Amino acid sequence: MTDARHIEAQIYERLSKVIDPELGRSITDLGMIAAINAVGATSQGDGDVPSYDVTVHVELTVEGCPLSQTITNQINGAIVSYPDAKLTPHIEVSSMSHDKLSDLVAGLKAERKQNPFNKPGVKTRIFAIASGKGGVGKSSVSANLAATFAALGYDTAAIDADIYGFSLPKLFGVHAQPTNLNGMLMPVTAWGVKLISIGMFAGADRAILWRGPRLQRSLEQFLSDVWWGDPDVLLLDLAPGTGDMAISVAQALPNAELVVVTTPQPSASDVAVRSGLVALQVPMKVRGVVENMSWYEHKGERLEIFGAGGGRRVSDQLTETLGYDVPLLAQLPLDPDLREVGESGRPAVLNEDGALRSDALGRTFRELAEGLLRSE
């Protein structure tokens, strides 16, 4: 093998460690590296170190792939860090042919075939975030909890299952649509979380009037027609109440664990209990209760604007009725940041660089996330 052919083989091996950020597979396994050509450079490197120009022909899955620069940067890094020669990379980017892409998607679909989250041995922990009524901050809790899992290093996915009142795209600052690979969708990634929402397709100003089978089908499509990879955690932001979507989640994801969000006042906690009692009708465990808007911090004093004790009441009633411990997992303050920062498109639990906040709010969400994962 000539020196150039040896370098080409070595570069191919190094590129096998470059992972497509959407599909979670090596770019060599996906057939994205069409060719590698190494040619001795006219001007040699310092001393005895040989110098080569290395041209890599990359075929992306779709034209204008939003993560093409990320992939290109990783390829460049793999080439210039080669230890035994001075290599100058030249990346030529194109897109796969229709037939090649069809074969790739068919292979990926054949691996999955159906909803990947209800198969035996699946490692993904699934948490469905529910509330008895709207206005208690359920979606804010969902968004910040998902962002916390991602910031802690977990592969995190989230489904906006609130078909009528979808809000996760806004809370994560998402304006893009999922990439469509011949009928297989790539979730949009924001703040480290892989997201899908009907709001990414319908537009935030259009009313959605779905019921029964069509509503259930929307969840099935989110689960089976989207390439999720193998996330550690999947969160579902459910619609308020105990309607069709809650039942659909229980049927499609019997291993899901329900987290009930309430506020302190009786009017919210009483209906929150009903959302937890869905577990009497379907095989879904209620993991615990989160009380939101528990107090407002004013000049060092905690003001209980919405009263007190709602989360504990929900916890106690569900524990008694269901016959197992349903703990009060967390109490979250009424924090203007949760609304103001969240509406700007960044989960409030994160700093601007995407790291988890180190203050009381960050610690509370960290403890909530870690507590959920400790539970079996």
C-alpha cells in the first residue's frame, strides 16, 4: 500500500468516529463518505513530516442540511489532527441521490419498524407531564425539565403532545420545521433537546380541531415516523385534563410515568388529582407531583400568593387512592424569569451558554431530574 493509500484508509477509519448529529450514526455507516483522495503536496512539511492534500467527498442526506457545517467541522478536525503527516483538508459537499437516500431511509425504518419506545428492554425513561387544568405552568415545567436533563448530559427528547395548545416550540425558540428524509422526520434540536410539535407544521396561529382516532394517530406518528435514535429520556407535554391524549399516551407508552403539575390553591389541586387518577384506568404509574408557583420571593420574604398545600394535598390523595407512594417531588417558586426568559426562546433554567443555572432554581430542577431517574 502506498503512503497515499495508507493515509486514505486511516482517514476513513478516523471518519468512522464522526457521528451524524441528527441520525446518531457514523457518517461512514450512513454512506455519507463517497470518496477520499490523498495527494502528496508540492511543498512538504517541516523536517521529515510528509504533507498531503486530502479531498473528502461528502454526500449529505438532504440538500442544504442545517447541520452540514457541524459535520464539515468534525471532518476537518479528524483530518488536521492526524498525527503522522501534515494534512490539508478539502471538503466537497453534495447530497445523496434519490435512490441512495431511499435505501438509507428504508434501512433505518426496517430497524425500527414501529413505535420504538414500547419494545422489551428499551432503556428510555418516559415521563408524561400532566395537569388537571390549564394555566398551572405545565409546559414551562416540561420545557425546563427537558432542558435540565440535556444540560446534565442525558440524550433528551420531548414531544409536544398538547395538540390544541402547543407551546414547546416557542419556549425553546424553535422556528424551523423538521427535516423530511423521504417520509422520515428528523426532530428539531434546541438547547440540547430533540423536539417535535404539531406547531412546527401547522403554524402557531392556526386552530387544530382533532378528536379521537385522528388525535391518537398524531401521537403514533410522532413516535414512529420520527427518528429519535436511542434517547435516555423522553418527555411528553400533555394537554390539560384527562382527555383522549392522556389515554392515547397510556396505550402507546405503557412504560410511561406520569408527573402531575399543580398550583397550591384548592381549585387547581382538586382537578390535578383527577389527572393522576387516569392511572386507575390505564397501566401508567404516577411518579409524583410538582407544585408550581408555590411562593413569590419579595425582599427576603416568601409570599404565598396562591395559598399553600396544594401539592401536598394532591400527593396525599393520590397515595391513598392508588395504594402506593406518590411523593411531592418539587415545589417551584413563582419566578418571573420562568415566563420572561422562557418566552424569549430559552428555558429559564439555563444560562445563555446553555449550562444549567447554579442558583436555587437550577438546583431544584437538577434534584427533580435526578430524583426521577433514580426512581424505578
